[in-house]
Amino acid sequence: MSMTEHRIEDQLYFRQLLSGRDFARDDPVARQMVNFAYAVGDRATGEAILVDPAYAVDTLLDALASDGMHVVGVLATHYHADHVGGSLGGWEIEGLAALLERAQVPVHVQRAELPWVTRTTGVSEEHFVSHDSGDVVRVGAIEVELVHTPGHTPGSQCFLVDKKLVSGDTLFLQGCGRTDLPGSDPAAMYESLTTRLERVPDDAMVYPGHLYAPEPSATMGETRRTNTVFRPRSASEWLTVFGR
């Protein structure tokens, strides 16, 4: 490992937080949905970006503060209310709107997701920064690559930072995001899993959007080896098994 890689590894602030346990402990929906939120930042500057802040915004911001960090932006994996706030089956989930009352920071989304996320959260477009796949968001000296992975939603995105893949609802350690919801596309999901994420190295760690497996993370190699979504050998075979 080069000196630069050592420096970034030491400087990177990365924290995984589980809803219903690390935050929103008294929220029955949070406990049932077992969402992960993430914080990515630069220890040297104290700046951090929150990924998918929902349920208990104050607790998430307080968690940053307890580590000597402060929020300078948000990364949203996709528009669903359990990730960004809004109504979920009649249950109102706190999210982006509440966070923006506490801190006026940019919210980074894929361009295709913008109309969906504004509709779900009620947050106006002026608060969002629209991106294309491959764009990089910088927080201090830390670079986060945005990877557009449609399928679960039109603008679903994953985040690559220092051999860590924050995969949202595109890829779980067991299974992948549903493709039978508004904006879903099974064929696009297959392409995202097999092509758009193909270059993620086996030794990268996968950090999903929900705790749907015994462990909260695993290597990409282990996930490819054990996750059934990688077993079909063609798009037609994949669609036969998962395309519903």
C-alpha cells in the first residue's frame, strides 16, 4: 500500500448505523425495516456526509458530533421513504426535510431520481444536486464515486469509497432490491448487478441498505459467491427467477 493510500485510509471516517438499534430505538417501523444509515467523512477537516438519513435525524447528527464531525452534505441511494423520509404505508418517517431544517446542506442524487425523491420527501429541487454515473463527491480529501445502478428505482445509486461499496437497496448480502415497485425495472437490475458493479473488486467490502443477513457487511467476493442473484448466467435466466 502506498503512502497516499495509508494517509487516506487513516483519514477516512466511516460509520455504519442501524435503525432500531443505533438510532430510532423506540420506533417500531425502524426496528422492523432495519435500515442502515452511513456517515462518510474526513477526520482531518471534521466534515461528513450522511447516507440515507431517516427516522431520527437529530440522533444521527448527534452521533456525528460525538465523533467530532459535522454534516456538510447528504447522499441518497434512492427515493423510498425508509431511506429519505416521507410516508410509508401511512406512517410518516422523518428524513431529508427535517435534516434540512437543522443544516442547509446539498443532497446528492442521480438525475433520474430527482422527480421521485422530491415527490416522496416534499423537499424542493433547489436543495438537490443531480448527478450522472461516475461523478465524484468530495468531502474534505475523501472522494466518493457515485455509481448509477437502476433497477430497484430509476435513479438508484451506490457509493464507492476506499474499497467500500455502500450499495443501498441495489445489492444486499443476500438478495437484491425488489423490482416490482413503482419505477422498478428487472432487466435494469440485472444489468446493474452484472455490468455496472462488475468492476468492484472482490476484496471491497459491501455495506447494504438493510440488515437482511446475519452480518452487517461482507466482501464483494463472498457476496458474489453466496448471493443467489449472481447464480444465473444470462439475462433471460435471471429474469425467469428474479424478474417479478
